[in-house]
Amino acid sequence: MTSKRYIALLRGVNVGRAKRVAMADLRKLIGDLGYTEVRSVLNSGNVVFSGPAKPQEAVATEIEEALVLKLGVAARTLVLDSEELAAIVAANPLLEMACDDARLLIFILGHNHAHAAIEALCRRDWHPGAVALGERAIYVWCPDGILDSAAAATLGKELGDATTSRNWATLSKLYALCNEAPV
């Protein structure tokens, strides 16, 4: 069976007091599901791991169900494979404009997001920031900070919990981890 490198992004984990999950527990949970080379990035539900090639939605469902059963935490989980993450990283059209990786926000889109509904939001003038729509991501430059970004707030509200976002610094760490040799 072919092996794949996956990235799991858990929505809302360790943000504030709700949905507290120790990364050691999350790594163990994913390992107990039969995945290997499990590594977490930061303390906010970002995990890179390897396992048999399966649809990402099936992997996400496995993780979501195990989170509830084993840790008592309900968290939407979005799973990419390493090729999808590489494509998202390579397609970022805002890199020349963005001078602070912590203020460049990437909304990861699920396979079933309707691009037509999102395109109108992306065409709006978000000056001094900027928004660009990619195949699997929306790139948002927030020069005044993510919390003060009208674009980030509007997109977060419109996209709902079927997406999750990470800043460019975090996404870059996940990408680098995907390309490291197994430990």
C-alpha cells in the first residue's frame, strides 16, 4: 500500500480556554490510529504524519471521532496531503507584498467550497490589505494585524467552521516538516 504524508489542522484547539489538547496527547492519538512519523507544530493542533494513502476526508473523520472518544474534545479537522500543501505554498501570490509572515493569513478551503461564492469577497478592495483566491486557499495580507483585519474577519465569518486558517509562518513550518527526512 502506498504511503502518504498528511497534515492535520484542527480548528479552534488551544485557542483561549476551550478545546484544550496537549500536543503529546494529540500525537499519541494519531499514532494510535496507525499513523507514523507523527510530529506536531506549535501548540495549536497542527500535526504532520505518515500513513496509508486514503481520502483526506476519511483521515479527518478518523481524527475527529478519536478526539471525541479519547480526549473528549470536538474539533473540526481539515487534512491535506503534502502535495496539496506544497501547491498552496507555491501558489501564494501575496509573498512580495507581505513583509511579515505572522500577518499573512491563509484560509485552507475544503474540497467542497464553492469558489463562486468566495470570488466576490476576494474581488473587494481590502486596502491596505489584500486578498487572493487560490485553488485550495485564500491568501489574506493583514498589514495592521490579523485581529484588526476586516478581510480576515469577513472571510472567517463567511467561510464558517468548514475551513481553518494559519499564518504564513506556521504554514511554512508545516511545509518544512513535510519535507524533512523521517526521524
